[in-house]
Amino acid sequence: MFTVFGILTFGIVTKLSRYVSLGSIIGIIGFFIEFVIWGLIGWLPLNQGEFPEAAIVVFLFVALGVARHHANIKRLHHLVDLTAQV
């Protein structure tokens, strides 16, 4: 289900904003939020003791993804990002 929600989030944000990098950033942040929610309600195949560690690892991957988009975030802030031809 993560994949379905991620693709939908990316597609909707990209379609509405016409910024692919914004769709990517929102998509990976949404992935982390979804991971945490599913973990808290017990929908992930993790023991309670494993969930905090898994959440930290997922957070680090998300932080890395956002850091990799640093230049795109600057362009978005100045509204200079390349728009998608959707």
C-alpha cells in the first residue's frame, strides 16, 4: 500500500503544482508520516520494540532524500523550478 499512496501523492501534487521536485519531496515526507501512522496502529509486521528503530531508519532515509533535493528546494522557494509537462 505504501507504493500506491506514494504514487498517488506524487501524481496529485505534481499535477496540481506542476513541480516534479515538489511532488517528490511531499511524497517522501508523506511516506514517513504513513509509516509512523501504520506502525502506531500495528499494521506493520514489526514487534513493538522494533518499531522505534525502524522509524529512525526510515526518518534517516527521508532526511537524506530531502537533503538531496536541497537545490530543488531553493529553486521552489524562488519559483524557478522546471515545471512538468503533464
